[in-house]
Amino acid sequence: MIKLTALLLVLFITAFGAIFLVTLSTKKLKNRLLLGFFFLISFLVFFGNFLAFYNYWQIVHYYDFIFLAALLAFYPSYYLYLFSAFNFKIVKAKWIYHFIPSILIAIIMIIASIIAKPEDFQVYMNNNLYGTTLTTKPANTLDFIYDLGRIIHLLQIVLYTFLAIRIILIGKKSIANSFSNLDNYQLQYFYTITISFIALMSIPGFYITLMGRVQFSNNDFSLLYLSIIFTLLYIILAIVGLKQIPSIENLNGSSKKHEIYDKEMAAIENRLLNYFKKEKPWLHPDLSIWDVANHIGTNRTYISHIINENFHDNFNAFVNSYRIEEAKKLLVKKTKTPITEISDITGFGSVNSFIRIFKKAENQTPTNYRKKNS
């Protein structure tokens, strides 16, 4: 009963999550579709383990290639989801390379499974689950392919954990360099949850893959413990994935530098400062770097470069510096105006953001600043 609960618990969550996320996906919310795809891949992995642990070996004989393919597509599919969460441009021709190990191992396993007789597969599965001796050549071949898949998966865990954390940090920086109001695109806990998920999946995942199924075939409580951890992680990931809104524009995650003459750069900087001084675009809470670029007749890369290099800020901080200066004037001038109204007037997305950003810049809350300077 404990083993059944452990295996069905995570199966239900991944199956339901895949259907739910795909159903709620739209053209603008492709991240939900790709997160649903990741849940589907996860379901295929856990379903393979369910069949193996419950001795449905006749089915496993023709399912094992799907299990190995899903296992090697697990981390690439999560990495693909992270790209969509930030709306980085996904080049399909390049992304296929991430799934080549999954495709190749599946093809090899299909051929080996067709060649192997039912009794050979029995020998292979007994070794897989109970550590018995491999006595036939086809069983040895199946075991070799399975172990090869495990080795590749172990390498993927290390590689994609690094790549996932890297793309999350790049995405965070790109969002801050593109939008003046981060509340619409950055959940405060999105980065913590996504990095925690990849870390907490990788640590036990590495151990499970390294030790193999033998370690868990007769240890129901270990299976239940891991199942509860995985289930909670998938639930949290699904909730955060549903709330996360990708950028309305494709973000450029590359670090390519565009050559531009100093005189032209200075001219763009002047246009930028004049625009901010005279027209006060920062009063609009949804101001983006693309809006500014279109208005002063340049591209977002040059504006981002100017703000980063000349003002040592990102776009979000640069815009908020103008909002804070305006807020300071209004706090002193309009002493009876509520803080919420000043937050709206000066272009902040919410009063909570206003208070947090103001306190970070001035080392005091807007209310305290008003008291000291009125």
C-alpha cells in the first residue's frame, strides 16, 4: 500500500498538471504549454518506474525506450520552459540538439528490445530491480543501454543545473534592463522557486540515478519520502508557472556587443535625457525600454548600453530614480495626499513596490521622509 501510494501520488500530480497547464496555455502564455510538456515528460518517467516496480514487465518490454527517452528529455524540457518563462527567442533548429541523446537512446533501445526475447527481458529486469546476475547476451545489451542512459542523465543533471541557474540570472537581468515596472513580469519568489526546484530535483535525482532501482525495490518508505518531496515541488512549480507572465517582447539573452561611435552614443544619451526631462515618460507605469527606443529613434541595445555603462544602472533602476525624485517633491509639497495616490501619480506599479524601492534608495519609508522634510 505504501509503495502504491508513493508511485501513484506523483503520477497523478504530473498527469493532472500536464493536462491543466496545456489547457490554460495561450499564444501569449506559451510558457504554460512548455511547462505542461515538462510535466508530461515527468509523467512518462514516473510511469516507467511504476510499471517496473509493480512487475508489469511485459509492458515495460515495449515501454522502456519511452522511459529512457523521457529520462534524457527531462532536463532539456525544463530548460526549454525557462526560456519561455522569460520569452527568450527559441530557435527550433538549435533546440533539437538538446534532445539528440533522448532520440538516439530511444532508437537503440527499441532495436535491442525487439531483438530480446521475453525471457531475456526477464533476466534484464531482475538485474535492474533485484541485482541478479545477467545470464544472456541480449540481457547484457539491454543493461548496457540502460546504464548508458543513466550515465548521460547524470551528466545532464550537472550540466543543466548550471545552465538553468545561468539562464534564470540572465533573465532576471534582462527583465530589469527592459521594463520600468517589474511587478507584471517578475514574481518576487519566481527566481527562488525555479532555482530551488532544479536544485532539489537534482540532488535526490542524482542519487537515485547513481544507485539505480535496486536501492528502492524493497524500500517502500524511501519511495514514499521521495514521492512526497517531488509532489510538493511539482505543485509549487505549477502554481508559480501559472502566475508567471512572460515578457511581451522577445528578450535577447546574448551578450553580443554592437559597435557604435562615441559621438553617436553621446547624441543618443542627450536625446534620452531630454526625453525624460521634458516629457516625463516615467509617469507611465508600463513604460518599457522598447517604448523609449521607438520614441527617440534608436534601439533598445544602445539605450541599455548607455544606462548600464554611463549611469551604472539597469533600465528599471534608471526609470525609478526619476520616479523617486518626483515622489520626494510631492511628499513635501502635498502633505495631505495619501501615499497610495503619490505612488500612482509617479508611475509606480503598486504602493508596495513604491515603498520598497523608496526605502532602498533613501533608507527610509515615504512616510518617514515626509515627516522629516515637511
